[in-house]
Amino acid sequence: MESSKIKSLEESVVTSMDGSDAGLFPFFPYILQDSWEIGSDPDVIIGLVRRHVKDYTDLRVLDLGCGKGAVSVKIAKELNCRCLGVDAIKEFIDEANRKACEYGVDHLCRFELGDIRQKVKVLTGFDIVILGSIGPVFGDYSQTLKALERCIEKNGKVIIDDGYVKNDSEYSHPLILKQDVILNQIADSGMKLLGEAMIDRSHIKESNILIFENLKRRCQELIKKYPDKGELFNKYIERQEEENEVLEQKVVCSVMMIEKK
């Protein structure tokens, strides 16, 4: 994660979805209609929680940029804890609520439409905050953790699904930091790294293939429907291919659990 200028809600969401044009924003429900798990792997996050938290049933979890609610719904189902998910796309929130009912956890899960950058200013009392593959919405790691600090109780935890560049790598990316830079920023925030789960490259590739093929097909359908926007959708397909290559070959994909001291 790194600092960026203040963006509109649409720009922020598009950036978090690896896009570069805010014009994509209204089309995401169509483009991603075939995939429920569009961000983090719920099983990885559940595994981290099991390793580092003793009592699950009293947990209050805040899932920021929750997408269609896969992480919150599955955590609630597995651990019987309460979850609040926030996302900026109405159709995603509607799907999250449907899935909560389908999984029988609608009494544990609540999903709200909103700008997470504003919501964190008023939401408090959580034990865990999750940022699942949404990029530098709040700035770099230090800025992000300081922004989230008010949301969590003492010894509360932040789970961040992100990538980093190995310290000895010559590769650079505008939004992906080196490992030692991230660790320094975590320390600067006054928090500490509790644990980390690294995602296997083969698992990343398998997941990317499934999501990308559906995404590409839907973009091609939109090109036929809106030929004047062909460049917009073709560029998004290209960006997805590039980002998939980065995740599969260039960086370490990691889910980190960070604790408030």
C-alpha cells in the first residue's frame, strides 16, 4: 500500500478492483456477476483467526470493502460471530444479504452500503477489522492502521490481504511495497505483526483463471452492447491480465494479522 491523493468514491472503488477509469464503476455488478468470492479467500482468514483468537463467539468483525460478503458470511457460519460488512456497490450489498440468508447467518451478518473511508470515522467497538484485497484505500500501511485504530478495541486486530515485493527483488510496482517497508510502516503505526499466511502461487493462478475467464466474457458482452465504450472494457481486460501476472509471478501474496497494542 502507498499514499495517494484523495479520490472520489468511484475512483477509489475502481482502483481497488485493479481498474484505472472511473467509468467502469457502474458496470462492476455486470462484469463480476459470475463470482461470489471476488477478493480474499475466506478459509485463509478463518485459519488466521483460529490461530490467534481464543474465543470466537463474542467477536465483532468489521469487513471493509466486503464485496458480495463471502468473507463475512463464511466467518459467521464457521465461528458463529457477528459481522458488519460495508461496500460501495449496492448490487454487491444486495447479494451479500441474499447469501447471508442462504447460509443461515442473516441474524449474525449485517451489510451496509457506504464509503468505507467515511464509515471508519464513526464505527467503533470491533475486535477484528478486515481489509480484503482492496489496495491502498486509506494510504500506506501506517496511515491505514492509524485510520482503523479507532474502530477496534484494545488488543483488537486488523487483517490485511495484500501483496509485497521481496526485499531482494529488483521488481517494483506503483502500489505494492517491499516487505521491509511494510514492516516499518506497521511499527510506525504503533501496532505489531502477529501472524501471516502466504498464499500458494498455484492456488492464486487457479482462482485467477476462473474469475478472469468470466470477467473477460462479460466485458466482451458489454463491448457488443456499448461499442462506443470498447476501449474502456478492453483496457480493463488488459489490466486484469497484467495484475494476474504480477500476483502469480512477481510478488508474495500474503494475509497479515496485525494487533493493536
